[in-house]
Amino acid sequence: MIKVNKDYLKLPGSYLFSDIAKKVSSFAEANPDKKIIRLGIGDVTQPLCPAVIEAMHKAVDEMASADTFKGYAPDLGYSFLRDTIVEKVYKKLGADIKADEIFISDGAKSDSGNIQEIFDRDVKVAVCDPVYPVYVDTNVMAGRTGSYDAATGLWSDVIYMPCTADNGYSPELPSGGKDGFGPDNKVPDLIYLCFPNNPTGATITKSQLQQWVDYANRVNAVIIYDAAYEAYISEADVPHSIYECEGARECAIEIRSFSKNAGFTGTRLGFTVIPKDIKDVDGNMLHSLWARRHGTKFNGAPYIIQKAGEAVYSDEGQKQTGEQIAYYMKNARYILEGLKSAGYTVSGGVNAPYIWLKTPDNMSSWDFFDFLLKEANVVGTPGSGFGPSGEGHFRLTAFGSYENTVEAIDRIKKL
Ligand code: MLT
């Protein structure tokens, strides 16, 4: 008799951005005359840059001839792309990463959701609060998070690391208890960190990240480091990769995306780095397990898209994607300055395309969402959707067009 995976039934509601999309489309249906401006989901709006388009056209033409046609891509990615990443990303940062430690995929969302599969069901997971919902939801699906308390919005078996204005939206190391590592059951095995952060737009310094790496190595934990937004870093002393830290090869997996730095949200490309030095308590290499998983469940990102990804690192590609990032960061500045001048408490938006604001008059995040949609026809993301510490906060993205961003902020200022 067929039975479903009961862990899926534990998930409250639907995925955050699906909930928002439903609300927005029913508002749009009821108000066809309103021009809705969407600054909710972090989806890019600028077209792929010319260097990328040119590479894609060329690759499409190759597919038209038997001599150059490509079938299944190698499961772990074409070496032209993996070698380019080593040269253009990691060597530049002085990080020791080899091409065969890079796994090309169809994006950071899939990788950050799937990576938990290679760990034991009993590992203790630690996440920032607020957090990108994929990390928690996929661990719920795997039956790793215990029970959900609807009153607090917390899972019984997850370690939450609150990121609030008081700590500069930077998580603190678990502390107290035996050996200074927290109560025994609070020592994490798997730690998810995302910097520059989604949703708060905050970052941490290299020395703060080094403390996390040292901590993970001391307690034999693994850090999943989501660096999807690294291209937005504008300040010195903010690390672009966890492998800038000493000892990270022994404890850190890094996930990267082409979505935010090069506009591939609809094209899909990302990669995960698993150094061969990371081993579990019994000496098993995480690299081998992920290679096995990738080989079994994934048939490789398309050749055309991997060629497009390679073009991102060409001189032209770097220049053109750099211009796109500057475009979005101009939006971020407009949002930050505009909201500040209207009396809002805002943060983020300097090293990240997200602006995090405190809702006015202690409104709940969802009340503010409804208010903004109804009164300004602007869509944002309720902070509480990212976790209980996000309550009373709201996220706006800088990924809109400049004209829409200006119009949205001007409407909010008039409220
Ligand atoms: C977000 O809005 O948080 C992101 O777009 C989600 C994602 O990258 O999957």
C-alpha cells in the first residue's frame, strides 16, 4: 500500500515565494488597473550580457552539426568551466581549490537543498534566523528537524542562531556549556552560513569567518557556505570565499551561483566546491559521496549553459556583468537612502542586493506586506517568512529596473 514521506507533511504552508506569488496574483486579479511593482523574490530583471549571449549562440550552432554536437555533459561538469573557475575565482583569492573539487550544477538552490542528503539523518543542523528557507525545509523533508511549534515558528531539533540588529545580523558561535561549546545537544554538526546574507544583506569580516572555520574544525562540524551574493561585496575585509580562511579545506563546502552575478536565474547554473580534505568521523570523504550522488541523480548542466558560464569569466564578461551589478547596487542605494529619509530603520544594501527594514509602528511582517501591496502596490518579502527573528522586518530587493525601483520607493515615501 502506497504511503507518502510523512516528513513532507510536517512542512507548514507552501514555499515562501509560492505563498507570496499567490497573494500577489489574487490582488492583481481583483485590481487590474493597478501597476504592481515587484521587489519581492530576488529575481534579476536585466538581460544576459552580450558576452554570454554570444557564447550561447556559438554553442547553439555547435549543437547543429554532428562534428561538434554534444550529448550528455560529464556529470561533474565540463573541464573548460571547472578549470576557468579555478583560475578566475579561486587562484585570484589565493585559495587552493582544484578543478576536480568543483561540481557544476543547475544552480545554488538545488545544491543547497540537496547537499544535506550526504549526511547522517541524526546530524544536528544549525541555521541563522532569519534564513533562506531552503536550508530548513530540505532538512525537514529529510526528517532531521524534529517537530514544529507553530507558536514560536521553531523546529525542536534545529539550532537557531538569531541574527538581529543587536549582533549586527551576524550569528554568534554557540556558547556556554561544556568546553564553551554550548549544551551537549546544542553542538552543531552541520552549519549553514550565507554571506553576504540573504535575507538581511549583512556580511561578516574575514576574521569573523575565520572564527567559524576554527570552531567547525574544533567540534568536527561541516560548514555549508552559500556565497551566492559574493559579487555584490563592495567593502574591503569582507571575504568572497570561505577558502580565504585557513583550515576551510578541512571543514567547508562552498556553494556558488551564476544567478545573481550574471543573471542566470532563468538559465540555471551553479557549482559546489567540496575539498577532498573534508572527512567525517570515520574518515569517509564527503567529496566521494557527493560525486556518487551527482553521478546518480544528475545528468550534467547543458553544454550551451556551461559555455555561457565560461563567458562570464572572460574579460568582456567580467566587465559587462560588473556593469549589471553596479546597476543593481544603484537601485540598492536609492532604496536605502529613500527609506532612511522617510524615517525607516534600514540595513543591508551595501555588500548585497537586499535591503532589510524594520516595519513601521511595530506592524507584523505580513501586515506590512498587505499594507504595502494595497496602498503602494509594491511587493516585498515579509521578514517572518525567513524565520521568527525576521518578524517585524521586511526585505526589498534591488533587482528591479531602476525606473520601477524609483517609482516604488517614491510611492512608499508618500504613504
Ligand atoms: C530570494 O528571493 O530569496 C531568492 O531569489 C531565492 C533564490 O535565489 O532561490
